[in-house]
Amino acid sequence: MLGAATLLALAACGGDATPQEVPVERPPTWCAARDEGSDSSLLLDVKAGDPCRLRVRILGVPEGTAEEQVRDLAAGESVRLWVSAGTEDQARASAPVSEADAAAGRREAWVARLAYGWADRTGGRRTQVVGARPGQGRVLGTWLAAPPRAPRTLALGEDLDLAAVALADGGAGLVLQGAEQGSRVRGPPAGTGDRVTLLRIVVRAEKMGS
């Protein structure tokens, strides 16, 4: 004979005694590829749990977000992603700066290069020229993520930083702090005319249909 608590529970469920299965979400995972890349590049493998969509893009481009690379993965499918980032150590005299930078007196050109894509497809590349006032420009640093050796969950709907490059026009005591949860430049408040450009390559996993 059913107890009172059981009867109340069945009544709340419309009298259906059949247990209702709750779908278990299976997010994708990511880890270091066996071929580990180099000091300026990295390789990582992403494996889907449930079907998902991956977006890789560059954030922080002065003119807006650069072209993104999108890849849809079926349940259990894996893909290899490569990323590279770097800068030139000195200003390049032959590189043209934007009209806005030239008008603001930022005529010294500093160059950053970022690239990313899938191992079996053509990827995206970006050469970004950042203007600085003569004698004031410098590279703050380049950072690459360190993918885990063992598969780790890639959270859905969140950007994961894979690489970052920072360039400065003026300022003192500035440091690039790379982090998977959001790279940033740390240091004292910028002075008048000072500027920092932070470029980040990020990957985001999304549910299919979201």
C-alpha cells in the first residue's frame, strides 16, 4: 500500500508513477594535442559531447572583430585547432598606420600577427598595425594558453582565451596578464594620450541551435 508521501508525490506528477529521466548535458572537452606546437603557436584537440558549435575569433581589433572561424561538431566528433600569435620587436618604418592614428600623431607602426584555424581547413590570419607616437610605442608581451594534458570541460557559452598580444603607446609599469578566463593589461591608469591595444584569440562552444 502506498504511503501518504508517495501518493502526494504521484499527485504532483499527475499520478504517473513512471520516473522521468532528466537529460544529462555533455559539454565538449579540450586538451593539448600530441604535437605541441612551438613558442609562438599551440595545437589543441576539442571533442564534442553533445552536438555543438565552435567559434574562434579575434577580439580587440580597433576596427571591430575580425572574421571568425565556425565549426559544427556532431556528438563525439573531434577537431584539432591551431593558434599562433606574435609581434615584431621594433617599429616597422614601412608599415602604414590608419588614417585616424596618423591624424592623432601616432605615426610609428607596431605590428602584431595572429592566426588560427582547423587543422583540416584553411584558417584565418590577421596582421594588425597599431600606431604609436614616435618613441612611445612598445610591445607589452605575447601569451599563449597551456592546454591541459588530460581532457577538461570546455564551458558552453563562455569565451576561453587561447592567445593574447598587447602593444602600448606610452604608459609605464604596464604588464600583459594572460589568462584563459580573460587576458588583460595591468598597471597604473593611462596618462593623457596613452593607449593600450590588447588582441585576444578566443574560442567559444555553443549548443547547437543557440
